[in-house]
Amino acid sequence: MAWVTLMPKTETIPEVESPAARPAMPAALEVLHPITWFAPMWAFGCGIASSGQSAAGKWPVIAAGVVLAGPLLTATSQVVNDWYDRHVDAINEPDRPIPSGRIPGQMGFYLALGWSAASLALAAAIGTFVLFAASVGLVLAWLYSAPPVRLKQNGWWGNAAVGGCYEGLPWITGAAVMAGGVPDWRVFLLAFLYSAGAHGIMTLNDFKSVEGDRAMGLASLPVQLGVERAAKLACVVMAVPQLVVIGLLVAWGSPVHAGIIVALLLAQFVLMARWLRQPRERAPWYNATGTTLYVIGMLVSAFAIGPLVAAAP
């Protein structure tokens, strides 16, 4: 990837420069946003469960994959995002590590480059297909935040990129780590479906900043469609892939797992009805409740296809 094209301009950044030559460790950890690592690591675990392979003797490579999914790839995307949002954060959240100067000068950019390189190095050590998946994830991470593309400027493209990177790619990577190569086609199909549903989950994060996004020219779905229409669309986008998964599991001879996902989806419908009455105010609440049921369903479906994949010729 031509990193040189992403080098930052030399304009003055509205920040408080730190006299430190290197970022303090708490600031460096903060800009990596550890709280965001959970979702990709969970999806990676789904990939392991769906692979149909025994974990015996594979714990070192599994541990390497977990580190790749969370502390490296996801953390890289967070640093890249914070770097290219530093001007906006200097106005809205000046205490963040980069605009506050706790990560001084160009160190945020170099940290993003370093974490990208470390991600690729570990992915290459794990395997060729894992390197390919990690490379796709990194390209999307940079395109999401970096000009001139900045996928995040449009809710349709930005949410799709994040959903794929947070759910689909880690899932496929987990299965690839276990299989030692390209996973079964059913793994790809479930990963795609749950990535599509994650597009709606990403929309949940946009309700808190409608006015700010509109002022900054960010076309999130609540800005484009209005709050109520965006909330309804998010519900549909989250529900439809789960309905497809239920049908697939029944067709594949896993009715018990399908029934569990039906119960989880019905519970989500109840929560959605409450959320839609106050979509802006209750978006964080639904993110904590309905999304939890969604990701539990991911793992249930992964366990459902694991034996099927193992039995495949």
C-alpha cells in the first residue's frame, strides 16, 4: 500500500504541544481504544467455533490471532481515525490524546504506521490467507478515515466498511487460522450476513451526533434520512440477516440452534419497539441490550455450523 500518499499535510494543528519527545504510555494506550477490541475478538472466536477444527495444539496461533484482531488491527483503525479527526476533536473533544498534545507532533501518524506494519508482520507469520484478510482490513481502515476517500463521510459506505472489519473479516480470519487456509463456504456466508447486519449496529453510534455531523458535512444515515427513518432502517438491516441465518440453519439440519436465534431475535423485536419510541435518547440503551443479543446469535450460529464443516469432505 502506498503509505506516502497518506502523509499528513503540514498545516498547523490546533493543539497544545507537549514537550515530551514521545507520547506517555497512558496516552498511547488511550488512543488505541482498548474498549473497541472486544467486538472483533468476539467475531474471531466465532470463526474458531465455526471452523469445525479442534483447538488442541493450536493455542499459540489462536492467541496470535486474538492479538491480531484486537490489539493490532482494531487498534490501528482507532489510531488512524483519531489522527485524521484531530482537527474536529480539537473543537469537540480537546482532551483527547492527539489534540491535547499528550501525543505530540506527528507521533499519532507514525503510531498508526507502526501499528499497521506490526499487524501485517504478525498476519504474515500466521499464514498467507490471514495476511490477505488483514491487508483488506487495513486498507479499509485507512480509507475509512483518510482523505481523499474518507468513507466515514457517508453513512452507507462508512458503516459497511466498519461492519465488515469488525464482524466479517475477524470471523473469516478465525476460521482461517484454525483451518490453516481458506475456510468453508458456509463460514464466508455467515460472516457476510452478520457483517451486513452490523451495518445497522454502526448506525446506532450516529444518533448522538446528528447536529455535529450535519455541521461538519458528515452524511451519516440519521443526517441523510432523518432520525426516525434511520432508526427504522437500522432495525430492518439488523433483523433481515438473522432471519436468513435462521432459514439456513433449518435447511442445514440445525433446528435447535435456529430456534435459539429465533428467541434472541424475538427479544430484539421487543427492545426495538421500545427504542423506536425515542431513537436518539435510547440508542445507547439498545446498543447495550439488543446488540448483545445479536452477537450471542453470532456465536450460536457458529457453533451450529462447526460440526457441519468438520464433516464436510
